[in-house]
Amino acid sequence: MTTPAAIDVRHEPEQSRFVAAVDGMDSVVRYRIDGDVMHVLSTHVPPALEGRGIAAALTRAALAYADAHQLRVDPVCSYTAAYLRRQGR
């Protein structure tokens, strides 16, 4: 069993998104901040990259940012809502 390569996630605050470029394709989590709430709007991973943990890596980065900035998270995105449930948050 091999361990997947680390997924490099970059934050692009000017575009309100987190991005991971894998195999020449971008996967994205988009958000909006209103006051002390981060609304996670959507998660997109190209079909060819699904099942590689990219959405989870992006979501972890977004949640870490929210935690670091003491923001409450509103999981508008169904993936984020499911991720939070799985994490018991």
C-alpha cells in the first residue's frame, strides 16, 4: 500500500478560495466571509481527480483558516457539511 503524495493547498484570499493544483487541474473550495462567519459555498474536484483526498485536503485548509481567525463555519456546501459531521464538529 502506498501513501498518497501530500496535496499542496494554496489560499487565494483575493478570490475567496482555496486551490489545489494536481495533475495540471485545479480543485477549489470557495467561501465568503461575513463578519465572524465563513460561509463555505462549494467544493469542486474534477472527475478525473476524485477519490484522491483532494476535497478533504481543501476542506481541512479552509477549516484551519477559520479556526485560526476565530470564524464560525456555515457549511453551505454539502461536502463541507458531510465532512464536519464525519469529524464530529
